[in-house]
Amino acid sequence: MNNNIQKKGQLPKLTSMQLFLMTFGYAGVQVAFSVQTGNMGRIFQTLGTDPTKLGFFFILPPLAGMITQPLIGLFSDKTWLPKLGRRIPYLIGGCAVSIVVLLLLPNTGSFGFGYGSMTALWFGAVTVLFMDLSANVSMQPFKMIIPDMVSEQQTDKAWTLQNMWGSLGGVIAFIFPFALTIFGISNTAARGVVPDSVKISFYVAAAILLLSTIFTVINVKEYDPETLAYYHGITANNEKRDSFVDILKHAPKVFWTLGIVEFFVWFGIPYMWTYSTGALSENIWHVSDPASAGYQAAGNWFGILQAVYSVVAILIGIFFQHLNKKTRKWAFFFSLLAGGIGFIVVAYGHTHISSLVGFVLIGIGWIAIISIPFTILTNALNGKHDGIYLGLFNCFICIPQIVASIASFVIFPLVGQSMAHMLAIAGVTLIIGGCLIWIVKEDESKTDRIKKGI
């Protein structure tokens, strides 16, 4: 890059090809993450988990994210390897561990531990914990590259593109078991054993993650520390002088107000992952036995529905690339209203069509959830500690999931152990989160702050 041409304090405008290369690899990370989240409830109930205790296993993913992502942000802000960069080394490390875990997790029931045994459940739980630790390490570099390299005029497009590719990865992951079943792969197995359709899905996800990581390492070249500092109008390595407490104390106001919004948004999301298969099997197939063909068919159908909401997210994302400060919050509000209604439709519908309609609405909410808050936050950052702020912001996503999982031990019995009612609760909290976006006041643009010397 020629610093004499590009003004200090202004990131260069990237080409469409550069934005593509920077964001496309996220699809592979999301294939790996989605094949886990889409099948985790199914796997643990297949292993013999008491449905009233499912919340325990869904505490692990957000706990892993809450610990891992701030640390990755803190360390990568201070990292520079000449041949790899600032964020990419962490992507490589996360990928390596994720691949190992993807090969182990679906085989938990095949090691002879026994149906419902604590050994099998603990092995699965520990495997999931490592899966989420490594997945978070893999995801975070993609998020941090955007504020590092993308100007505020292109952040809407960059975040939306990244999450469109991520949604595409989700589509691939979610339809794996269904597609494999069509091609004759067994979708049932002995009690306590995960079906081959699910196992092979995990193996293919591991291969895709490896290829996407290689693609990103080859095609993404990060700015060196001096160039990065020049483009952001800051002093190189200035972040090393600030303590963690100072960094948190000087967080932009939207960091905190968005955190309130995120609490209600993400309180209900783990209920979708935990209870959808069970709710669908009860509402449509009228069965509850995890070993039954009907239950496993519901698991496949849930995969298709997740693919549907991912496709909808991709389509809506085409329009979200053109949002601006005036339209972002309106888009968020209406999208989450639609998503909340979608959850309620799934909860109380009893046909394939009603569940399909519900997940179309959920897809509208999903793209807003995973893109708009990050755009607002990114535009409020100044380049000094972007990695750690994005990592800490992830805590606002993880904490409500942990609270929701713990609360499920009380809520689930109170609603008569109805998995459908749990989805309805998710819908209500999503609508509340959408309404709270109006408490968020976006900061001045980065360009305006630089002009004022802030």
C-alpha cells in the first residue's frame, strides 16, 4: 500500500474481489459450527440425556466463547507474524483443533460407554467444549479482520457478505443428514449410537473447514502494524500501553447499549438449538422417543428448516448490504419482530408448512442479529483495540445463553416440560430485543472523529 496516496486516518476502499476473498472462508467455519449446533440436541438425546437436563450441555458453547474470544482479541491485537499476519495464526490453530473434534463428537455413542451412561455424556460434553473453544478461535479472526481493513463506508457490505457466506455454510451443514438419507445412508442406529447420516456430516464438515482455512491463508494479506496504524490514524503498538481495565473503561457507549439489546436477543436462541427437534417430533410426528424413526426424521427436518432460514438470511442479506445509519435500526426492529413471530408459529404449528413459514420468518431475523450490531459497533471503534472490543462484545452474546441454559432447569418444568413452549419464550425475548434497539445511539463516524481530533 502506498501511504503517500492514501490519506492518514482513512482505510482504502476495497474492491468487490477483496471483500469476497476476505469473507468467503467464513462459510467453512460456519459449516463446522452449524453441523454441531444443528445436531447437538439430537446427539445428546440419542445418547440418553434426560430432556430436562439438556440445558447443561448448552451452557458449554457460550462459556467457551465468553472465555476464548476476548483472549483471542487481546492476544491478536499484539501479534504480528511476518508470513501470516495478525489474526490468521489464530485461525490456523482453531482449525486444527476443530477438525480433530469434528471427527470425535459424532462417535461418542460408538465407544461402548452405554446408553445414558455418565461416561458417554461427559465424553460428549468435554468434546463439545473443545469444539466450541476451537470454533471460537476460528471465527474470531474473520470478525477482527473487518474493522482492521474495511472502511466505515463498506462495513455494512462487509459484515453482511461475511454472514451471507456464513449462512451458506449453514445451509450446507444443515442439509447434510437429510441429503445423505436420501442417498441411502442410514438415518437410524442402535440405541445410544449416532446414525451414520450424522457422522458423515461431521466428517465432510471437517474437510470443508480445512479447505476454507487454506483458502483464507492464501488469499488474505493483512496490513502490517505500521500500515494499519497509518490507515487508522493512531500510533503503532499504542495498545500495549493500556491495561485491560483502561480498555474496558474507554469502551464506546454503543458497546454497552448494544449489550442490553443482545441480552434479550440471545436469551432465546439456544432454545432453538436445544428444543426444536423435540418440539417438531412431538408436534408433527407425535413421538418423543429419540430412538424412533419419527424422532430422527424430525432431526432431519430441523436440518432442512435451518437450511431454509439460512437461505432466507442470504436473500435478505442482499438488501442489507445497502443499509445506512438511517435505516439500520428500522431494519433490525422489523427483522426481529418477524423472527419472534416465527418462533411462535413453529411452537404452536402442527404441520410441515407451518414450521416452514416459521423458519422463513426466523431467517429474516437471523441476518439482522448477526450483522447489524457488529456494523454499529465496528463504526464506533478507532482501530486501537478493535480485537479485544469485538472479543468482549461476544460476552454480551454468551452471557444470556448461559443464563438461559441455567434458567431452563426452572422454566422447562414450569411449562409442563413442553419443548414447544420453550420456543415460544424464545420468540418473546427476540421481540423484546428488537424493540430495545431504539435505546442505541450510533456514534459519530470515524471520519468525523478524526477531523475533530478525537
